[in-house]
Amino acid sequence: MRVLSGIQPSGPLHIGNYFGALKQFIELQHKNEAYYFVADFHALTSVRDPKLLREYTHDVIVTMLSLGLDPDRATLFVQSDVPETTELAWLLSTVTPMGWLEKCVSYKDKIQQGLPAEHGLFAYPVLQAADILLYDADLVPVGQDQKQHLEITRDVAERFNRVYGGESEVFRLPKPYILETSAVVPGLDGRKMSKSYGNTIEIFDEPAVIRKKAKKIVTDSTPVDAPKNPETCPLFAMFALFATPEQRAQMDLRYRQGGVGYGEVKGLLAEAMIAHFEAAREQRRQWLAQPQRVREVREAAAAKARATARVVLDRARVACGVGS
Ligand code: ADP
Ligand code: TRP
């Protein structure tokens, strides 16, 4: 199967990005043909400092490599290195009803957070559909918040196929790949962990920062001795992500019986998190020391991604009648 996904370089990546997306990227690279990219065109809707955008883009590539994405297995490229993307986005936008974009939750959310109502933000899902359809992707690993964008992608593909398809289909219909156990990772305040809520623990936060942030995770005021409900506790949900099944079952029992204090769980969580990313932290030091190697990975991947993209874009151009 062909797997494809992207992540915006709008800041350092956090553990919601890791469990919701990156971990699946790494697992899926082994048995599939994988394409992963840094969505810098998308990030332009929120990052307006060119130097920062370049830094974040580099940082996301380095983060992916440090966590175990293997450039010999997966094609790890930058979205803007494939200009075919924006051409396809235009072709798709000509068959996308306004109403589909108007009902998008992520657009409405961002406007509510105070972002200006710009066309790029509004048309964001069309660009995302282009990202996906351009590579004939079968499977798209993402967190729950991207489900609606995947539905729009399928709807746009079907509509283009219907309008222009004739005998053969122009676009392959992709499926989302969303793991139930990590679809929504909670943040420090119990809401979804997100850069825009300022409630994140970053993958490469220093150990001292991780310990400090863990202490801030919201909990209720149930006394140590009293039984607690693991199912409604964001601290438990985070602990569960890093625990083995046995540790998880044991903590579940201790919650229900009473006798475990939130302070103890926070300490255990911080240490588990630090240990979990220790090897990646070392890899990151090595990749950061080799910017030229990162550049080579990026260039080789762009060439491969463009070759794949060209074939699909030409198919779409022929189907709708542009070009000769
Ligand atoms: P953010 O919300 O912090 O801006 P992005 O929108 O850049 O994060 O997300 C990149 C990827 O990580 C997407 O696939 C998204 O679904 C996933 N993701 C982000 N936050 C979470 C979370 N809290 N839980 C699960 N997945 C998440
Ligand atoms: N919109 C996604 C996010 O915010 C990033 C993204 C852009 C993406 N293009 C994509 C994800 C294509 C999957 C496939 O997380």
C-alpha cells in the first residue's frame, strides 16, 4: 500500500503529534511504500516569519529522522519542493463547492482563536486534498482532528472523477488511518494537546522541563486514599501511552482501589517520557550536527516525490483538458 502523511512546521513537535501521527509513520514505513512531508505551504497560514518557518521546517525533518524515519525506506520531503502540489490544488478547487469548506471545523476553530479569515485558511483542505491525491495514496495516518479533512479529500476526488473520469478513474480514494488508543492525546490542561492551546509537552523538551510540565497536568482534588476513575483522568491517559500493558493494568487497579497520589503518577510519567525519547534525543544531536546530510535527504526525496507527482498531475491535466 502507499502511505502518505504530512505535518505542519508550525513549531516544535509534541507528544500529541508523536502518538497521533509520527509513531504510525515510523511503523508503517516497514511494510509499505511511504511518503511523508513537511507541510510548509500549509504552515504559511499561521507562521509569518520566513526565518522561523525555515528553522521549523528543518526541525521537523530532523525530528522525524531522529525518531526513526529511515530515508532509505520512506520518502521524506518538503511540500514546497514539489510545486506540482499547488497546480493540482487549483484544479481541485474548481470542483469544490464553497459549502464543503464552510462547514470545516478546523477553519471555524481558527477564526474563533482570532486568526484572520484569509483565503489560504479557508482553502486549506483543498491543498491538503492535493497533497494526498497527488501521490495516489491508499492510507493516510493522522490524528482524529484530521478526519474531516480526509472526508473532504475523498469527496473532492469522487467529484473530480465523476466530472472528468470517463472510463477510468483519475484519482485513487484514500482512507484515513486513525488509531483509537491515541486519536486524541490530552494536553496539560486536559483539552486536546495542541500548539495553539499552549498546553504541550514537546518530544525534545529537556528532562527538567518535562518534569516541571508533568507537575502541571490538571487533576481533580480526590485525596490520595480515595478511589479514582482512570477513564476520566487526562493524567492516566498520558501515563497509559508510555506504560507497558502490565504497568497500565496495575495503575488502573491502583486508581480504582485508592491509595495512589497524583504526584506519584506525575513523577512516574515524567521519567517514562524521558526514558522513551532518550535514544531519539541522541539521534537528534547527531542529525543536528549534519545539516548537509539533512539537505541531501531532502533533495533526493523531492526528486522522487516530484517524479511520482508528475504522473498523477498529468493524468488530471489530460482529464480536464488543460495543456496539450
Ligand atoms: P497542532 O494541533 O499542535 O497544531 P498539527 O495540527 O500540526 O498539531 O498536527 C499534526 C499531526 O498530529 C496531525 O496528524 C494531527 O492529527 C496529529 N495531532 C496533533 N495533536 C494531536 C493530539 N493531541 N492527539 C492526537 N493527534 C494529534
Ligand atoms: N492538515 C494537517 C495537520 O494540520 C497537515 C497536513 C497537510 C496533512 N497535508 C496533509 C496531513 C496531507 C495528512 C495528509 O496536521
